[in-house]
Amino acid sequence: MTASYLFNPEELAVFTRYVTPDTLFAFDLDGTLAPIVDDYNAVTIAEPVRDTLKRLAQLAKVVVITGRSRNDALKILEFEPDLIIGNHGSEWPAQDGKRDWQQIALCVKWQEQLKNRLGDTEGVEIEFKGESVSIHYRKSDDRESALLRINDAIKIIEPSPRRIGGKFVVNLLPKDATTKGDALVAAMDKFGLVRSVFLGDDVTDEEVFRLVGVDVLGIHIGKDYYTAAKYYLNDQSELLGLLNTMVGTIESLRAVAPPHNTNKHQS
Ligand SMILES: [Mg+2]
């Protein structure tokens, strides 16, 4: 199935009928809420996007599911939505009791093994992120050889990790780590919601788009023939328009039926 452009009038009508105040709105961060920039540490969210996302969070449950650590994501968001899940779906707030200390211990071990192998490699930085480890090579003068050395180092670490590639970064997680798909299902469960919208642009976001038996409407940022998402936006700059549509749709539903009304809206 090929994804349809969401801002086609017919598709947009389907989308606005789907959305209710009981919909969980979940977002990837880099490339979705924030545009991709060369410097991974310089990512920011545009002010109008942040303001609209805050408005949405006042009307419905908003969740951010990101490859970054929760702390890092919070710094970029500059506000706390209902839930931030970090480390590609693995890192939950401590109070949810879902942190996997065995996984964290394993990542500590990997970090040591990688430091031994890569410690002296020019421009390579190993970042321990709790439930995952990232190896950055953006600052390397010779990124090609840096990546070769990184790949050699990954081959010998035990147990063999799951590898998620990014822009001048390689991310490592245990093979059985929670995926973004698992994370979305758990988030819906946490808030007792049965319907969700998810936006993302990464390979790991396909784990959400491919969910079966879960009521999730997937939107891929960027036209991509391989995505399992139902819809796509042309690029990240179209996100603000969609956020405004979400807010407007829920506000108009609320104007018809106030929030204290427990009747579910029919789509
Ligand atoms: Mg992304």
C-alpha cells in the first residue's frame, strides 16, 4: 500500500473525522517535531510548533517517542508533554517502573568495550544514554574510515547488539529491547486510550506504522515508497499546519460536546 498525501482534501476529511479528544497524539522528535540539522546538538523546535503542541497537550494526550534520552528530549521540547519515551522506546519515566536496569547495565558494559576499541579514534564520541549507546562520528575528518572502525568495534562486542543507523551516528540497543511500536501500545494502555495518531520519519518509526490490531493512524514525514504509514507529509515544514488542524478539530468537537460529556464522539 502506498501512502497518500494527507493534505489532499479527501484525505484530510478522513483524518479530521478520525481525530477525537480521546485520541493519543504521538510524535517522533528529530525530523518530525524538529527539522534535521547538521549538528545533532543544535536541534531546536520552532516556536509556533512548540506553542501549538502545548495547545494540543491541553486538549488531548500528547506523547513524544524519540531515540534521544528523555533528558535530552526535554531540553529540546522546553516543556513536558504527557509522556516522553526515550532511547527508541526503551526509556520510561522512573515512576512508571518500566526502566530496564539489566539493559542499562549491559549498555555500561558495551560503553567500556567500545571505549577500549575506539577511545583513540579521531572525531569519534561514545555516548552512554542509559538504555542505549550512541557512537557519533560527525566530528571526524574522515567519516568513512571512522565508520569502518566503528563497525569493526561493534562486531566484537558481546552480546551482539541491535544496530540503528542515523546521520553520522550509530545507535546500539539489546536485540530484545522495547521498540517504538511496543512503546506506543504501552502509552495507549497507560492513558486508557484505544485510538492514536503517530508521526515519524525514521526506520524505527516503521515499527509503529507496521503495528497490527492497534488503532493507529500513521503519518510519515516525507514521501517514501517503502513506508507502512497510511499518510505522508511532503516535509517537516508541513507539521505546523497539521498541528493546527489537530487543535482546530478537537476544539470544534469540544464546542459541540463539552469535555465533561462522557459520550464518545463517533467518527
Ligand atoms: Mg526522526
